Amino acid sequence: MTTTTDLMPLLKRLKLGTLLPTLPERLALARRDQLDYAAFLEVVLADEVNRRDQGRLERQVLLAGFEDVCRLEDFDWTARITMDRRLLDAVFSLDFLQRKEHVLFVGPVGVGKTFLAQALGFAAIRAGHSVRFMQADRWFLALAQARVDHTLEKVFRTFLTPDLLILDDLGLHRLTAQQSADLYELIVSRHRRASFVMTSNRGVDEWLGLFDDAILGNSALDRLANASYQIVVDGSSYRERLSPHRRQRDSAPTKEA
């Protein structure tokens, strides 16, 4: 029997069976570099820690419900957009999560607000935080369906637990009385307990007009706006740069006159 075969039942009993595929090469490394027992053990356990960290990251990204996996390092800074980079760097430090503050990305359609919001969510997951991403309209629909199913309290609670809740495209239309009340309740319930990231095509000064009840709107937005970083993204469409047509056009060889 080989060393790997002998170790198999022990590793599986300790829930370390994932070490088996790389164990032969690690044993070869140990012989080649004449590693002592402690050094060999450190290499093998480091492999397992990395695997578990990667598995946790993949599970948390899946649970977050992102439309795409976005990373700040993949953002196209050659796009013709403007924003306060100092402020963006500040929020990507993730200190706002410790202070239970919020981030609001506002600007016209297609300038990369959703990309940046998801990239911020991905950075938060990498740092060990729980994240939930959802289109604002889908969130309102989820609560409406929960009322029909008599599961409102249970469903609403799932949006209170994440360290970071990302609501994308808030303010596409004016809110109904019920939607105004739901958004007010969400903001008040999470205020100073957990963080939001929100994106909107409307400036924050326009959000009050979305609420059916101005008193609810004032109360919710006073809490939100006074504990948030507001990042205005402006310029030409970032989304258009990612289109297959644009990629094909830009990669085509230039014809000689």
C-alpha cells in the first residue's frame, strides 16, 4: 500500500479528504527540498486553508445573487466617465461597513454604477462580510409575493441579516403607498445596524419625490443621506463599451485607404 492510500481513511475521518489530490506532489516537494515535518505540515495545511477560503468565497458570491462577478481591478478606467476617485478609494477600503454607513452611486444610465456596486459587494465578501444583491424592483415584488404567501416577516428578515445589502436601480418609477412603507421600514430597520449600497439614475435630491408619503420619505432619507458616501458617476455609456458589437468593431483591422 502507498502512503497516500494508508492516509486516506484518516484524512477523510478528519474531513481533510480534499488534501488527497495534491498530496503526492506535496510529498515529492518535501523529498526534493528536504522539508522537515513542521515545514511539510505547514505546506499541506496552507493548501487546505486556501481551498476552504476559495470555497467559502464561491459560496458567498453565489448566495449574494450578483448579476455578474465584478472586480474593481477589472473596471475600464479608459471609459469617458468622471467620479471622485478619492471617495471611491475610501469606500473600497470597506471602513464604512465597520461604521454601518452607506454608499450611494448615482448617475445616468450605463455609466458603470451597477458594476461598481457589485465590485464593492465582491470586495466585501473577500473581506469576510455577508452580502445580498437585488434589483430594487425585484425586492418590491419579493415582498408583494411574500404578502400573498403569508411569509412577509420571514422574507423581510432575510434582508436585514446581511452585512451589506445592495439595491440596484432604485427610483425607476414613483413608489406606491405600500412600496414607500416597505422601503421606509427597510431603511429604518437597517440604519446603524448594517450597511446599504444603492444605485439610482436619479440624484439623491430627487428621491423624496419617489415616496407616496413625504413624511415617510423625509424620515427615511434623512437617515440614509446623513450616513452615506454619495458618489456621482457621469459620462458616456460604460455599458456600450462592453457590447459584442463594440468589441468586434474595435478589434477589426484598420483598412488602408
